[in-house]
Amino acid sequence: MTRLIPLGEDLWTVDGPPIRGAAGFDFPTRMCVARLPEGGLWIHSPIAPDAALAKELAALGPVRHLVAPNDLHHSFLADWASTYPVARVHAASGVQAKSAGVVVDHPLDGDTPADWAGTFNQLIFAGNRITTEVVFFHRPSGTAIFTDLLQQLPEGMNRGWRGAVARIDLMTAPAPSVPRKFRVAFTNRRALRSTLTHMRTWPARQVVMAHGPVVTRDAARLLTRAFDWAR
């Protein structure tokens, strides 16, 4: 059975196994795969690799780009870089310091790399004390791709005091939300609002997040509501 779930023209997502994060919280995982016009694959937030997934990817094309969109999503980067040594590693601020042995070929700290400028838009959500996240917009499919800034964990995935904290933090809200800890961690609201102004120009038809379901309805409205607190 295939694990690649099509999201539109040359874009797929793959559900990964749950992982245990800081303070013992459990999270679902998800990565995205895009096939660029030249045929190479762009891998966003790589999940735990395995032989079956590698075989499916090989059928799509050669892996050319590995993307670590924030410094909380680097756990499997070394494994993927070792498996695909010709792939270029693109990483947000802070990833290199946490990924011993991985050479970051291109820091995601400026304009969209020429390798995928024709396919993606990207925005850097900087000025957050927890992490700097790079958010992408896949133009052919109209998909906004988030990592941690938007979350919607399954209710009951974390129990006891962790379940209570997840609810208070809006990690398990009825709709995908920016967790409260990320909201208070933004130190420059003016810069954040400028970034959000650019994001709202994206004609989003669906939203993908690493820790939550794929949203295929009212995506643009969801993004507006999710960041209303920053106005």
C-alpha cells in the first residue's frame, strides 16, 4: 500500500510514526514531497526513513533537496543526508548547530532559492524565541506548508497533565491554531504582521502542517483566523 498521499500537481504528503518531543509530549509527524519541473524531489521536514518509502520516492524521481524548515525538525536530517549524499540540504536558522555531521548547503535566511523559485514562495517567520520557521507555498497546488506554527494534535494523544497542557496551549483546538507558547514568543509583532500581510496574498486552497491533518476546505479563511491574534 502506498504511503504517498497526493495533494495536487506534483505534491504529496506522507504520514510518519508519532514521535516523543520535549517534556514527553507525543506528536504525529508528516512530511511533504514535491517534484520540481526538472524532475528532482524536494523533501520537506523528513520523517523517519525506511526502505519502503525510499522505493516509492525512487519511482517519483531523484531526491535533490532536503528541507529543514525550523530547528525543531532536524531529528532525521542526518539519516536522509547520508542516504542521499547528492541532495542539497536547506535549513532554517539554528538547524546547523543542532545537526552534527550535516553540512547545510543553503541557509534558508533570505530569498527563495533559485532551485525552486518557480514552484514555491517562502516566508521566514523570524523573531520567535522558540524557533524561526520558514513557511512555504506550493503554487501549482495552492498549498501552504507549515511545520510547528500551526498545529492540531488528535485529542487524547497526550493524556494526564500533558493532555491538559495541550488543550490550554491550543494544540488540540477544534481548528488548526498557533499554539499559545508560539504566540507569546514572538518578540517583534510589527515584523510578524508584515510577514502575515505577505502570507495573505497567497491564494491558498489547502494547508499542510507537520502536526495535524491536511486542510482542504476554506484554507485561506483558516489562515486568516489562525493568525487573528497578531492583528
